[in-house]
Amino acid sequence: MDGGGDLPSSSALSQWTVTASRRYQHLLDKSTPLVIHRWIGLAFIAFVFALRVYLVQGYYIVTYGLGIYILQLFILFLSPQVDPEIHDGPTLPTRGSDEFRPFVRRLPEFKFWYSITKAFCVAFVLTFFSAFDVPVFWPILLFYWVILFFSTMKRQIMHMIKYKYVPFSFGKQRYTGKKASADDTDTTAA
């Protein structure tokens, strides 16, 4: 008897896995520059999840866990890659004369979006299993999450103020150069 009877089926399965993985990675690579489209897609997924939770009137623990996870990702998204509080190396510029160093996030935007999207998909799947529908009084969970959100955001904003960094940029900065004054135009004409 040949001991390698399962080899063709496992080879076909591994080939299919590799092909599916490549196609999935190709779709992710194509979606990288489409920031607005990705976030609109995430909003749709979040709406479907919220609609599912609303219609079944349950799975509040799953939703709470999802909210805590998203809050943790958001804090990582707002944080610099190198925390100036614990790192002795190069820091963020604190004066106008300091060298410009761009803000590098601990969690880049694409990974932030991708992690949230995966989390919503997993949470959506969990809403089909009754083991995760733990009976709780949801207003207490909501109140606790809001308190946690505001206290965490307050701490993060105080950190931003202390180390003088802003994690957002609003497009490419444009320089117009020096404008010619009336004196400069008179001297060039003479």
C-alpha cells in the first residue's frame, strides 16, 4: 500500500489556498489607494452589523467587545510610533527651530481600516451563534463604554498637548513663496 494516497488532495488544497490568498492580497493591494471607497465599504459593513444587532435585540456583549477593540485601535492610530514619554531617542519637534519630523503613526491608516473591517466581520459572524448572546442590561454597557471613551480620549489629548503633536494632516501643504512688494517692482522697473 502506498502511504502517500492523500498527497494529491492535499496538494490541490494547498494550491487552492495559495491561489485564493494571492487573489485576496491582490484585492487588498488594489484597494490601498482608494481610501474613501474603503471607508464607505466599512460604513456599510458597520450598518449591516448594527441592523443585525437591532433586529435580533441581542449580542450586546459582542458589540461591547467590538467597541472596546475599536477604541484600542483608535488610540494606536492616534499615537506616534515612538512614544516620546518612554523613548530617549529622536523626539517630535517641540520648537519652531527644531528639525521637521513627520508624524509616523503606531498603527497606519490602512491597517487601522483593515483591522476594524475584520473585527466587524467577525462580530457579524458571532451574532449567528446563541452562545454569544449573553443577557445583559445594555444601557450600563453603553454608559461604561462612553465613560471609558471620554477618559481615554482625555488622556490621549493631554499626551498630544504635552508633546505637541497633531496626528492629522489635511492634504499636502502648499507654499506660495514670497509676494513681490511695491518697492521691489519699482526697483526692477528702473
